[in-house]
Amino acid sequence: MSSAPVQLPRHLAPVAGYARNAAIAGGALWAIGTFLSPEQGLRSYLFAFLFWIGVGIGCQSILMIHHLSGGRWGLGIRRMLEAGSRTLKLAWIAFLPLAIGVSRVFPWTHPDPADALLRKKLLYLNVPFFLGRAVFYFVAWGLLAHFLSKWSLDRDRGGDASLGDKLQALAGGGLVLMGLTITFASVDWAMSLNPHWFSTIYGFLFMVGQALSALAFVIVLVALMGSEPPLSSVVSRESVHDLGKLLFTFVMLWAYVSLSQFLIIWSANLPEELPWYISRLSGGWQYVAVTLVFMHFVLPFLLLLSRELKRNARVLAMVAGGLFLLRLVDLFWLIAPDLQGGHGAAHGPHGLSVHWLDFAAPLFLGGAWLALFARELQSRPLLTPGDPELQDILAAEAH
């Protein structure tokens, strides 16, 4: 099997060009809006950053899950997951506007001297330590992405037979490292927008959401590319069914974690925790919450109960595409009430409002991310010929 770079299917080939155009148009709009309103521009940028970097993080996490568990379900999407994980090597560039404008986004950068609770948190919530932790996250994610892709490619080129064991060992330790870094990053970049509020489940909620975003994204790609060589040799109704079951699992897990956090905080009725939910269940935000309950959980849950739907790649992709868009809505609901307040809970609950920069910033970063993803995807074969499971499948089909 050739190791030459691949050409995307004809109907997908223009995607990189469209993505670049979207990045240019979105970037121009975002730059103009940020010049006119720097604080709003950076807040919208944080929302977009958290979503798109989350897709790359989710790709890396699912990739390591497959290295640990094996199975045909991941053979057709492994190169997609590797391409998504390699976008993390440039995540630090996307973070630069936030690093420069940190004082315009995060309220703990200018604490109220009378705020005793926040003063106690300043040992952790201070700009040098905040930026140092971000550097650690990017280095950790970038190194994992590098070795996951390098060892996979070395194995395809006939390298050491032990590379499979090394990949499995790296995935085991890497998942632990990912869990820790995602938790701390979600605290730094999202939960600290309201420095008086805390939740011990918050980091896990981000992990599940990122994995769900990444899985939904690659299922759409499988539907678009899986019927053409070389993916058609490994993408079967059974493997699509497995992806559908995994999607169903993450939908259920998202609902479980979200409900658990709500029940724990609501039943405790503590003044330090409850205002976070009050601000998201009033002023118009309650309609977003109801939409998420029905469109992000109830409807996908009912649809994904169908075995035939999960075996039909195109219908499954429609469900996955809807979930991918709803991940944007869910993330907006999680962080926007604090962003719009300017200084989190200190300014009280705010009604639902959407600024046009909340569309321009995701368009900008989304276009840049998709263009980079397409370039990385085209740089390597769409299958991993050195994988023993793939060799067995191809040998069985040859006979």
C-alpha cells in the first residue's frame, strides 16, 4: 500500500479552499469588531477558541482510546483522528490573542481588594502562573500528538514491530495526562470566568463534550468519504454501527454528567454555587437550556436507539452533524452568561444576548482549523497499512 499523500474525494477537495476563505472573511470581521470593541472581541474569541481546540483535543483522546481498545471501528477514522490531533501543535498560536488580552477577559486579573474569597485564590489565579500552565498544556498535547502520529507512520513504513506496544503504552499514560490537563485548562479558561463559583464535575463535562464534538465530526467525514477507496475497504455497516453506538454512549454520558452537576448544586442550595445556574435558567437562557435538553439529548437518544439508523452512514451523519452544531450552543450556554457579565457573578445574572462577533470569531478560527485539518489529512494515506488488524481485514477480503 502506497505511503504517498492522498487526494480527497472530488466533493471534498474544495473544502480546504472554502475553509481558508471562511478564515479570511471571519478574521477580517473579527479584527474590525475587536478594534471597535476589544473586550467583546476577545470574549467571542475565547468562545471560539474553546470550541475548536476542543475538537482537536477530542480527536486526540478518541485516538488514544482506540489504541488501547483496538477494534475495526477505529481503523477507518484513525488518520482523521491523527490529523485532528496534529492541529494541537499550533494551538498556542491561536491562544496568543487571549494571552495578550488576558486582563480584558478574566475578572480575577483585577480583583476587588474587599473580596476576601478571591484574594485567597490569587496564588493560583495570577497571570504568570496562568500563562505558564497554558504553555505546559500546549507542550503536553503537542508532544502526545507528535509521537502518536510519528510512531504510527513509522510502523506503516515497516519499523520496529514493538511500535504497536509503544503506542498502546503511550495511549494509556497519555489519557491520564489528557484528563489532568483538560481539567485544569477548563478551570483556567472557562470556570475562572466566574472565580467565585466551582464544580468538581466541570472538567469531566468538558472532556465528554470535546470527545462528542470530535466523534460527531469524524462520523460526518466517514459518511462523505467512506464509500470510496481506500476507506471503503474498512468502512462497513458494522463499523458504522460501532461508531453510532459510541456516539450514543457519549450522548448518554453528556446527559449524565450535566444532570449530575445540576442536581448536586441545585439540591445543595449553597449561595456560592447556585447563582451560576440561576443566571442560566432566567433572562432567556432557560430556553437555550430546554433546547439543549431536547435537541442535544432527548431527540438524539430516541434516534440512536434505532439499530438501522446507526448502520446507515448518511443518516447517522445527519444526527452527528446536528450534534456538532449543538456542541457550539452548549458551550455558549456554559460560558457566555459569565462573559457577557464582564466580571462574572459579581455583576449578577444577565439576559440572553448574542453579539455578531459570536459568529465571526467561530467562523475565523473554524475556517483556520478546518484548513489545517485538511492539510494534515492529505499529508498521509487515509489508512494505516502497518496496523495488524487492518492487515488481517485486507487479507481476508483478498481471499
